[in-house]
Amino acid sequence: MADEQGNKFEFLNYKTRRMQEEHIAIARLMGKFPDFNKEEQAMWDEWIGKGNNREIWNSINQQQSIINELEIIERLAGQTEISRKKLERKFGVIPITRATKNSSIKKYLVAAAVIGIIATTGYWFMNRKISSVEKPDEEKLAIQPASIEPGKYKARLILADGRTIFLDKAANGRLTSQGSTDVVNDDGKLRYERKETASEAPVFNTLATANGETYQLTLSDGSKVWLNAGSSIRFPVAFTGGERRIEITGEAFLEVAKNPEKPFITKVGSSEIKVLGTIFNVNGYANEGDVKTTLLEGKVQVSGAGHSTIIVPGEQAQYKNDGTIRVERDADIEKVTSWKNGLFVFRNDELPVVMHQLERWYNVKVTYKGQIPDKQLIGIIGRDQPLNDVLKALEMNNVHFTVQGNEIIVMP
């Protein structure tokens, strides 16, 4: 069974890599068009005949202001030396600068943006129905000059006696002891080191992040936990007895240390996730409805309200408000875990879903003036970018915003 699960996970990774390679190959062909050799022509003919690919190509090929578009991308991305090197290493091309005027490269970069793979230099969001790549009207941008910065490595630790330690203000090194366990802080990472193995009464701590914060925790058994913004974990400072039990709100990514003698149980709302040793992501934000458990490695059991199911790598269990559980067999692992890897990844996401993520990460409030725009967005952007750059990229997709203090108003 373990070999079958591993093979499935490897197959999912292979499919993802294969899809990325195909996207890159097509983007390169767009840059060469129409100077193809025989093999390239066959690949092009096959691609152009599928779905709405001809419409996508026409929107690129008919674009008359490629230079202006790429200058916008360049301005948003910053075009640092690091991003240039990443692009050269990943795609084998030189990114546009104001001194680079090679139209083939420009067209390639726009093509890459349109099919959603330009993750290293640009920020691009599109409707599912792609029309044309339009330059935003600078006069329409209602975003204030003041920049709202992205989230930071911050959290508060609540000790068993109720004391609170704000970790961004705490020095590195040993902070305190809880029972027979030392609590150590290390630049955005909190670590629990147990000094003794003698039996003792359970002592619980809570690590919590507000909106705009994230932190990493290593539990006393060696399990690692990454907390997303607006999340918390309540845990014993040392695991005693026959099981390891924690409680989570919000979203967390977990690498659970293997211990067949002590099952690891994660409680999220009224649901429970039981594992022996595995890697999974759990999303239990109250404003997102379902509790979603996505498995990367191992096997987990999700249960609650009299229902139970077991999922294997590449699957996602969705625990519903009515206690039922739905399993998605082919979960988008890259998208689900993107927050932990420092990215926003949107693939045909509704606008409110996108805005929920921005709300939490940038610690802002989002309101809508009039009806919520019916948009489905795709795109990839680093979570280290200022909010204004993200909103400007969204406005390329005919979505408009006004920023007033810490409030984003989505305009009709």
C-alpha cells in the first residue's frame, strides 16, 4: 500500500512537471512564430487546434503595444538581478529591460504571462475567457501611493500560566521552560526541546498568528508546523500518554514525525485528522466553509459527526458543515501549499477567494461597492510583494479598487 501511495504521488508530481514543460515549450514557440522547423510546426499545429488556444494566440499576436506591456511587468516585478538570474535559469531566456528590444523575447514573455507560467518576473491575472492584454489606464488607478507591506514572521506565544510572549520582539535563544521542556526562539521559528522523558501532567501552550503574520514551530516530538496568517495551534509542550493531540484554527502545513506507537491527532473545529507520520495541509478558516485536508505523503483518516474516510497522497478531504466528507481525488498540491512556499497561486479562483487571501496576508478589510464582480482569476505572485503591486496587477484584468487606509473597496 505504501508503495502504491508513493507511486501515485510521484505520478502527480510527474504530471505537474510535464504540464509545466509543455507550457514553456509553447511559450517558446510563440516567441519564434512563424519560423518553425518541421518538428516545431507539428507541435504548434497540435496546440493551436485545441480548445480556445487559437483565441489565446490571436490576443497575443494582435497586441500592438508589447513594449508598453513589458515595461509594466518590469515595473511591477522590480527586475532585480535575482529575478533575472532565476528567469535565465528556469526558462533559458533573458528578461526584458529598458535596453532590450528583441521583439521575439518580448512576445515570448507576454505569451508566458498569458498561459500563467511567468512566476519569476511578472504578475499577471486574467479572466478564464482571455480577450486581450490591456494596459491599465493610470488615471483610473485609485490606489493610494502609501504602500501596505506583506505579512511578516510574527506571532504570539501564550504559555500555560497565561503569560504572552510576542515573538518578533523576543531575543533569539531560550525563552523559557515549560515543565521539562525548553522553548527556543530562532528567527521566525519556535522550537520545543524536551530535557527529560519522565511522565508529567500535560502542559499546554498556544501559538497564534494575527492577519499579516506567519510562524514556524517544531514540536517536542520533532514534528514541524507552519502557521498561515490568522491561525493558531494549541499543543502540549511534551507528548505523554498513548497519542499526540493538537488543535488548529485557520491554516497549517504539517510534517508529522513518524511514531507508530503514538498516533498524531489534529482537531480542526468538529473534525479530526488522525495520522502516524505524514505530510499534509489543513485549511479550516471559518469564512471558507469546508475544512480541507490535503495529503502530500503517508495516509490520514479524517472523521467527524459519525463520518470517516481515509485519503492517500494527492487527495483532499473536504469536511462539510453538515458533517459529511467529500474527497477530491486529484487535488492541486502546488496551489494548496503555495502559501507555505511564499507564493499566491490562483487557478480559476473566484474574486472573493482571492480577496480573502489578501485580507489575511496584508491585514486589510475588503468591501464591495455594488455587486461582486463575476471574475475567475489565474496567476502566480510572490507573497513578499507590497499590496499595491498586487492590486495593480489585478487591475490589468478590468477589476478596479480604491484603497482607503486599511480598507480595499472593490469597485463595479
